[in-house]
Amino acid sequence: MWQLKNDVWQDSEFPFFHFMTTKACGDLKDIRIREKVLSRFGINNSDLVTAEQVHGSRVAVVDKEHKGKKIDAADGLITKEAGLPVAIFTADCLPVFVADKRKRIAGIIHSGWRGIAGGIISRTIEVLKKEFNSAVNDIFVFAGPHIQECCYFIGDELKKEFNIKEDIKNLSLSGIVHKQLKSLGVSKISISKECSCHEEDLFFSYRRNKTSQRMMSLVMMK
């Protein structure tokens, strides 16, 4: 279950160290703020691996050689390297945490509508299965706070992309993600019900005010 503690969100059932920051932590795209937040958890910003986030479907496997780097043209990061922090930044998109406790693999995926439509969820599961020989029954998937159906009004482009009926005005991205995961055989799924757009005091939201500020979602095996 997702819970707020000391200005970050965490899920008590996720098997590895992780968190998603809130508005109270500040803009995590600002390196000074990021260094301050990371230091609370004993993490050096110089070790952090991030993704370029191009709203695509590429999921990169990273290790200690990628410390401190931003991975080009990637929206997902998966690692088997203990002590290597990997992170993405969001302000409405789904931060999707993945893990295989048995194989000791962890990852974080930036999932906006373009990435979801482009197959980033299925690509993530494919990487876990092909690169690490993960069994779907061992895969945990946890989606943090993001824009919910209540605030996600859509137009013709998204209705066509996701085969939505004309009279439907709102879209649940997490509902689509959940459906995709179930079709792939993943059953250990937890999705936050917190809305980044609706809950103005807690989260930054691009949909709400076109902000450039971002929350950070991070996972690391200790």
C-alpha cells in the first residue's frame, strides 16, 4: 500500500528501497535540491542514473559503468547492480516501479500515454524475461501517484489511440497499464490512487499548470 512518510511516497510491499518525492521536497530537476534530498537517504547524486525520457518504449539495462549518466533515448531503467540508484522524473505520468525479488532486479519506468501506447509496459516485462530469465509470477509492479481519470480529459487523438468510445471524456492510464500487465501474466500489481493533478498541495502537475517542476521516483537495491 502506498503511504506518505517524511514527504516521500513508498509502498510497504515493494521488495527494494524506493521512493517518490512530493511537492514539499521541491523541484527534483534542480541539482541542488536533488543532492539535498538524496543525502537524506545516503545516496550521492554523482551515482544517480537517469533516463532522457523521450516518451518512447526503450528500456535500458544499466550497471555500475553507467553511474552518474543520463541514458539516451530511454524511458525505462532496469538494473541488477546493488547500490546503484536509478530514477525518473514525472509531473503527471506514471512512475512504474518493477522488481524481481528472487533474481534481485529492480527498475523504474516513465510511463506517459505515448509510452504506454508504444508498448513500454510489455517491453519492460520482455526485458525482465529475456535479459534476466524472470518468471512473471516473480515480477512486482507498483505505480506511484500520477494523473487519475478524474482529471485526465482527452480528445480525439487519445480516443483513437486507445480505442475509446466517442462519448467517453476521461481516460484512466493506470487502468490501461493494469490491463496490459494482467494480459502479460503479471499478478503482483499495486497502483496508487493519488492524483497528481487534483492534489495540488502534494504534487507538481503539468496538466494543471504547465509546470517545468518535477517529482523524482527512485529505486535501488541495497
